[in-house]
Amino acid sequence: MAKIDDVAGLIRAIGERDYAKAKRYGTVMVANERGAGREKAAIQLERSLQTWGAENSKLVELPQAIKSMIYNPDKLNDLSEIWLSGDVKNAVDGFVIERQKTSVIRDARLAVRNRILLAGPPGNGKTTLAGAISNELNLPFYVLNLAEIVSSYMGKTSGNIGKIFEYAFLNQCVLFLDELDAIGKSRASGTDGSIREYSLIVNTLLTSLDRLPDTAVVIGATNLPDLLDPAIIRRFNLRLWLDNPSATEIENYVTVYMDTHSICFNRDFKQLIGQPWSKIEEYCIEQHRNLIIGKSGIGTTGWIGKPSNQP
């Protein structure tokens, strides 16, 4: 049965002629019914929502202040272009297939996963992977930097997060929450006032994730998962660790790069072991560039010309 808060919110929104908010409540009610295994009720509610005219189904616009916090990248990678470890690749492929077969999964009265948490050392393609998943699903991709929104809008952050999720409620999209650890990290320190503020932010985020319909996808990213509030981690139903590549993966990547571009450069790349994927890519590009201009020995994995006694 629909939650009384959602029913009351729906009635109030219709009374206020706020049809965008009313549709949001209706969408949440559909998700709740489906999550509880009441597929017949979910279908009935969905059909009711579909009868609304276009004038009652206008998409929610992002508040002007929030637009500066979100950007939509112009170019996204294909999923096939990204190097992933075997387990992670299988999990990502499974998620994409699951999203493509949502109706079948719903018919089986199973929940459709729509929340991914990406973690691991910086430079291993968390943003790139999130964009590629969005590209594969053919959904708009919006990037929100939580570190920026928290620091710039203290006192208004929880409200802004709520508005951003309201947009996701009514628009099929992939919302990428970058630097998710900014919330958990901040809750661990500060004045009593700031701790209360961040607790409110976390509660807003938790509530928004709980109420998110499976038509939208949220992907969070963090370099410091140990600093995240455990309740936030639990809300993500697929958690992937993007680690630095192994020596074998580095060798394979460099070999494929050389074969693809029909070039050959120094294969002694021991200094790359322990580096993130971004450094491996930089190395190949730099070696390729050096071949074109006829120079060698220009590295990209550290400072150039920096004294050895400097930290």
C-alpha cells in the first residue's frame, strides 16, 4: 500500500497545481509498489500517470544556482574503450544488461538496481566509467561535484541536493555524484553547528536515494570510501573498486596502444608499476609524441627538472 506521506504529498501538490511535484510523488509511489512486489498496483499507477497531458508533465528545471554546480560533458567514451579488471567488467556488463531488461526483471517482481558506488585510488577512471555507462544506456549524463556544492552553499546544501534529485525523479538520466566522501569527511570534524548541518545533508541524501525511482541512475564516486557514512554505502546496490593496473595489465595496454597506432617505443615501463591508469595513458601518449617530433627521454610520471632533495 502507498505510504501515507506520498498520498498526502500527491493530494497537496495537485491542490497547489504543482503538477511536476505531483508527478514526482506518483513516480515514487510506483517505485514503492514495485519494490514491495505489488506489480499489479504499480502498473495501474503507471497507466494513470501516462494519461496526464503534456501541459501537466513539464520537466523540472534546475535552479539557476545549481546549474553552475552541474555540468553535462560534451563527449563520453564508449564502454568498450575502457580498461577494466575481469570482475569489474563483468559487473558493469551485467548492470547494463539489467537496465536493458528492466521490464522482464519487474515482471519477476525483482528490484532493478540503479545505484552504483565507484571507489579506489584517484586517476583510475571513475568519472570516465560513469560517463561510459550513461552513454551505453543512452541517457543524459549530469556531473555534480559534492565538494563544491557543500563548501559554496553551506546552510542551503541539503535543499539544493533535494532539488537536484527532484530533477532526477522526473527525468530519465544518470546523475554522477563526484567526491561523495566530502560529506562523510566533513561530518567527522568541525563545530557542533557544522556537524548538525552535514547530518542534515546526509539525511537528505539518504532519503533521496531511498525514494529514487528505478527510471533514474545515480553513480557515486570516492577516493576515500573509509570516510563515507556507512548508511550511504549501504544505499548503493552495486559497489565497484577501480584499482591501479597490475604489471600485466600495463603491459597489455601498452602493447595494444603500439599495435593500434603501428608504432614501437621503449617497452621498459617498470617505473609505471603502481601508477594509476591515467599515468599509463600519459606515458603512451608522451612516447608517441616523442616519436613524431624525433625526441626521447621526456617523461610524464614525475616532475621534470626538480632537484632530488625536494619532496
